Amino acid sequence: MSLLRTLFILILIYLVFVYISRLFSPAQKRPDQLNEGREQLYPCPTCGTYNTAPVAFRANGDYYCNRECFNQRGK
Ligand SMILES: [Zn+2]
């Protein structure tokens, strides 16, 4: 009976440990997710589509969604 109780306590301690580690691990991931969310969207001046800076064509501070819109700039 005492062995069962010891096993039960060990399992309880393990479950509490897993629960606490799960509580803390998402909190550590949140800053990364915030950084990803901070990625800015730029409207294409030609067609109005919103683009992220790395994929957009940049000219004179404006971000164009593709080369076609980029070529039509200023028209
Ligand atoms: Zn466009």
C-alpha cells in the first residue's frame, strides 16, 4: 500500500512538473511571435495589395507587390 502511495506521489510530482514546464515554455516563445507579428506590411502604390518588405520591390520608399506594378509606377 505504501509503495502505491509513493508511486502516486511520484506521478503527481511528474504531472506538476510537466504542467509547470508547459506554463513557462509558451511564455518564452511569445517574444519571438511578437517579433514576427511586428513585420510591417506595405501597400502597393499601383494595385493596393499589402506586401511584406522582404518580398516586395522597393523604389523611392514605396513597396510594389511585383515587377509589373513596379514598372507601372508613376503612370
Ligand atoms: Zn501591386
